[in-house]
Amino acid sequence: MKESSEQHIVIKTHNTQMQNSMNPLQNSHNTAQNSKDPSQESQNTKLHQHRPSPAKNRSRRKGRGGTKSVLSDVSMHPISGVCHFNGPVSTRIPTGSVDNCGHVCDVEMGVPSSSKSLRFPLRPGYGQAGVKCIVKANHFLTELPDKDLNHYDVTITPEVVSKSVNRAIMAELVKQYRESDLGMRLPAYDGRKSLYTAGELPFTSKEFKVKLVDDDDDGFSGPKRERTYKIAVKFIARADFYHLGQFLAGKCLDAPQDALQILDIVLRELSSRRYCPVGRSFFSPDIRAPQRLGDGLESWCGFYQSIRSTQMGLSLNIDMSSAAFIEPLPVVEFVAQLLGKDVMSRPLSDSDRIKVKKALRGVKVEVTHRRNVRRKYRISGLTSQPTRELVFPVDETQT
């Protein structure tokens, strides 16, 4: 059977009709014995009509040796207007085929086609009515780099969970080794395991050591300590943008998501240094004046960016966004705004203390009572006792 169309057609027949179509050779043999139909060869011509037999033939007596058919639905995929017959017809019909007027047609019993084989109809054209106009959009066209990017694997020891700390370590590495070991390259780092450069580094694998001041150090034992990190940088492969160029040129149907993700990391590198990253967005009080929200909070303006593939090429999509941040003010004033009352005249109740504890947990604060020494701490909890009643041991004899 020649397949000339991609339409999916479901043919529903009655049991007697399917029986007649499944046994035409036996009916032809019986007719020849009775000499009632001398034109048996006419059944081997092309089948021009897929409609079932007329209703008046449904009660016709079945041929000798016929069996009752249990098929009710037959799914043909694909189906053409004509079934062609070549060569002799065997009386044995293969599985998955239907003998229709002496011609064996392949059928699929309800097998769904793959989504990869689906082809959507092409757009016929663009609108012609109306007046053309220019609109402003939050898309900025970008050019695909002429050369491929180099992908390096990064391993930091001891392991760090925070992306911000990883970026600080990598920034310190670039600051110390850019002119000597990095060949004046400015890498793009995703904050985890991947590093990308526009040119090759002078090595394929190398280890570095950097020292970084621990901002979370409490400072009770003296000056803040420096932590030493070991960074192993190893070449993996070159990021290929050939398939992305083929997709933008209309020669490829599937967009290479890996290449788009690499470009997104590279374009986010500068924003990660200049602004405060929160999720996939960036915020700063310098973009627009913060707006007070009450309860010790203020709104910062920011943006979200992502690389997109369009009909005109690569486009950088930028959407404006806002987020709430804690207003920079003394902790006592923050608690007073949060509770909406004066907190200096009387102690906090249990419900107020729980509310303040949830609001301050994980927040970084800077002490101001030590003049030139401005230590930063991260709040982990809130005591149930006021400071005038709180005692702690200094040594074995004093508290």
C-alpha cells in the first residue's frame, strides 16, 4: 500500500461488514463455483471508496467457512485515497492487515503516533490590514558569539553550600591570579560547578588556594579569622553554538537548551556582581528609591533577565520586579514598627517574642557600641529573659 497522506482516519464497521471484508477471497471462490459472478477479476482493481457496504447487504448470508468477527474499530495510519495491489493475493492474511476487496492494507490497532513525528501547519503569512507601527518592548537583540566558549569544572574544598560565598571565593581567585595564571581571562561562574571563558586558559587542570575573611565569625576570640579554600579548575569541553546557529537560521526544529543556558549564565555574571541576587532576579536600592512598606520593611526595585530565541534572533528579555527587604535601622526601632507599640517601657509578651524571633532569625546585624570596630553577626534566636537579667559564665568563678 502506498502511503501518500498523513491523515489519521478511524473506520468504524459492523461485525458482518468486517467479516465480509476479511474473507473476500472465500466469497469469490464460492461465487465462482456457483457461476453467479464471472467478473471475479474486477475485485483486484483499485479501491476508490472507504465507506461501508449499503445497509441492504448487511443481512446477506456469509460465505461458507466464515467466522464471526470481533473487530469493531480499525485505525489506519497513515491512509491514502487508493490501496494498490501488486502481485498475487495469498489467502492467508498477515497479522495487523485487512484484506479489502482482494488488497491487503496494513493497519495499526490503536497505536498512537510519536510527538516527534508531529508537524504543525506552517503559518500562511502575516496580516496585511491595518497600519504598521513601532512599539517598545522589553526585548534587546543580542548577537551569537563568533567562537565557542570553554567549559571548566570547579571543585571548592571545603565544600560551600552558599552561592554567594562561592562567588566571593571565585572573585578572590580572579583578583589574585588573573594576570598570572588565568591569562587575563574574565570567567563567568554559575556559583556551583561550572566556569566558562571566551578563550582557552593556559592550563587544562590546576589547583589554586585563596583566603577569604569569614563574615559570619562572631569575633569573640579576637580579630576575624581567614579561611583557606582550595579550588580545582579542570577543562571539560567546548560549548558548541553551531546547532543554536542552525536553529536561528531555521534549519533545525529543536532549540538547543544547553547552549541557551550557557549564554544565560554568561549574561548574568555582571549583574551578579553589581546587584543583590535573589533567586533568578536582581535587586538594588540604587535602581529606584526604596518605598517604605511598614513593619520595618521596604520595597526594592529589581529585574529578571533571560535569553530567548525569537524570529529576529537571540533576544535578552528583561522584566521589572520588586521585593521586600528589611529597612536599615536600629533593631529596637524595627521591633517597635513590627509590633506597632513601644517596646522600651515594658517587657515583651510570649506571643510578641515569638513574632520578633521569626522576623529576626537569620538576619545580619552590625554592632555599633564598639565605635570603630563594626562586627557583623547573624541572629539565630531570641532569649526569653531581658539583657539585664541574663547572665553567662566568664570563667570558673565569675559570671
